[in-house]
Amino acid sequence: MPPSAVEQEVNVVFAPFGTERETGMPYPPHPTQQRVEDWVERVKAGRHGKPGIPVLYLQHGVDSGGTRAMLNPLLKCAFEHPGIRILIGRKDYNDLRLSIMETFFDVVPPILVAEKDEQEHRYLIRGKGGNATVFFRELKDVRGLGSQEFAIIYVAEAQEIDLHAYRTIKQRCRQAGYPLMVLMEGNPPTEGHWLEKIRDPQSPEFDPDFERIVLSSEENYRFMNPSSRASLESMPAAWRRRFILGETGALPSGTPVYPSFVEGVHIGDTQIILGRPIVRGWDFGLRRAACVWGQMEDSGLVQIHREWLAMETPEEQFIAGVIQRTNEWFGPMVCRDFGDPAARNRDPHGVSTLQRLQKFGIGLGYRQTTYGERIPLINRKLSEMIGGLAAIRINPICQILDEGLLGGYHYQELSEGQALMGGKELPYRDGYYEHVANAFEYLMIGLFGQGSPVSQAFVRRKNAARARMIQQHQTVAVF
């Protein structure tokens, strides 16, 4: 009996870095991608030189090929070691599905997927002599890993998880009889992040098993969209260091616009409130546009769940992208939208942003305010506590907003002897943090600005309380 189609040997081209359009030949790795592969080969050969579980962290710039640098050696291990168990995770599963999983199945030819259980996010990958098992998991609560054992664990966007999650993940890397390693990649963290402390021999968090490689976006320029490349290269020097060169760097000098923001107080996990409207803040721009997603509790506490900074994205594509992400992250929930009053302006074709939003069924609320009005209001809200918690809570996945409020969104520093002139008292237009910060401001002004539903409700409560006091004491109540 002839062998079945599954049993027949098939020649498959493995091209983790893409193929030449003309020849169909696989692209070779760029230098840092080769360094990652060499590191994995040393671990497999027992030449890593450290006694613990080897950990490699690839800290990279934007659009640098970091994901493929991780998937290349990981999949080679899957092909060569039948029975190996591999975990691929990110803090949030929807983000994992929209990023790493898409790339994974772009790299792995469908014929090599022997079996799949989409409910459990488990896939059997054909290799030499048998199958490997690859699991995709959310790392928001690592207790869900239970007592599972893996040989290789790949953590995407490692800066999103905390030190406890890292320690727990490392303990799950212990499948007997296979090469053991933890592979992590992500964008540069903020200064003082555990990913920095863990490298410092003087820090209590120091891990001698941890090794870092830095990958610059410049190595991947040949595969990058020319517009994206131009946008990155136009960044100020401080941003280029972080988002192109992949180096952890200090935020720019200057006074933060929101000094009331304290990372340890305002940053923390948020919970989606079912049945509560999603509030979106929009900022529009020709080269960059931004949206933030939040909700307000009955108490008045505001949670900021998500952010998105779109680069070189036509306006209608940006609007469609916001809708897609809203559906992916929150499902069918009512949305309230606030944004830049400039959305009323018409472009050279006579079409306004408001009109484009209306085509998608979105009605944008806006309030004409100055920086002098909205900055004090938001600083005041950042200083408030509700039920022992900060009145504004921002999910750590909102890294751009976090860094912006820390000082990326700042007033331009005046040189010695320089007088305060027009424009110097306004936030510096850095072309990056300002967009997400502005989207956040429009959301807050929409909720709490003069004439907003919240402020009107506050006035109604004050008037009702005044009326009760007058009725009880037959006198005038002053508030």
C-alpha cells in the first residue's frame, strides 16, 4: 500500500526571514539574528558556560526583526527534537494572537502543522522523527501554567510582565531530556525597570543566568517600509537612541507636563467593566495618530486600558484600525468618543475628520480648551484618591503613555539666561509622546471638562445638597 500523503517525505523550504521575490530563495539572517541562533546552538551543545537555566533577552528597536530572530532557532529546535514542549507567551492573549501568532504561522508552512487544538491553543509541529508541541499562552496570571513543564519558553514583549512572572516562568523551564532555555524579546524598558536591575550584579534582583543582546532597527532597514523608516529617522536624538538603536535611555530634559503622575501609584492592572461604555480619546495627525481606550467607574475612578500610536497611516485606515482593535480587545460594547476639535477642519479635498468618522458610525465629542485649562484639571485628577486608590489607573501595557507622563511629554528646557517666550510655556512637540498624551487629554476633558456629563452631574449633586441644607436649617447654605 502506498504511503499516505502525511507519511510521504516532502521537501519544505523554511524561510523565517522571508524569501527573495525573484528567486524564491530564503533571506539569510542579519548579524544579530545570527548571534541569537549561535547562542541557542551553544546552549544545545552544552557550551553556555553557566550552571542555571540560560536566559537570553533580545532588546530591540521598532520593526527590527526581533520576533523572527526568536522564532528561527526555536522552530529549528522543534524540527530537530521530537517530543519537545515549547511555550510562547505574552502578557495579553489578544496581543499575542495579533502579533507573534500571526508571524509564527507566516513562518511555519501549513504542511508542518500535524494537529491543532485551537481551544487550548496547542499545535503539533512535524519534525525529524516525530512531533513537537507548541503552546500559546497568556501570561497575565502565570499561576495558570500550573505544574506544566517546557524545554523552551519564549516571552514576547518582556517589558510588559513583572519580575514575579519572570521568576515563575523560569521555574517552568524544566522538561527532562531536552535543551532548556528562556528566550525573551521586547522594546527598551524604562529606566529602573526590573529588566535593567536583573543585569546589575549589585542589585538584589541580579540573575547570573540572564544575558542581553541589543538589536538596532537599522539592521532590518532593507525590509522596512520606506515611509516607516523615514518616520523613525525623523525622531529626536533621544528617541532614536531608544526606538531605533534599542538602547535603554533617559527621558529628555525638561519639566514633565504632569508632575502629579507617579508611576508606582498610577500604573497597575486594570479590569474591563462589562456593560460599561468604553471611552476613547482620539488625536489625529498626518504622520502619526493616536487613540487611548478607557472606562470610568461609578465612583469616578478612570481606568486606561489600552493605547495605540499609528505611524504613517491614512486617516480612514486609522479609524478602521481603532474599530478593529476595539472589537478585538473589548467586544461588542458601547463606545463614547472624544477628540481634537480640529477634527472639524476640512482637508484640501473639502472633507473633515468628523465626516470620515461619521462614515464609520462614530460621533466625536470635543471641547475647545487651552493647555492652561486642561493641564491643571488633569494634574488635579492625578492627585485625587477614590476609595484609597488613585483616581486614574493606567494599565502597564500603555508604555508610551506611561513614559510620556513620566517626562517624555514635557516642557522644553530653557537654557541659562533664556527668557520665557511665547510657546515655551507649552508642551514640547516631540512628534511621539505628544500624540498619545493628547489623546489621553481629550478623553479626560471629555469626561471632566466644564460642561461634560460628569461635571454637570457634580453641579447637580451640589445644588441638591444645598437645597437639602436650606430646607433643613431654613437658612442659606454656602459651598
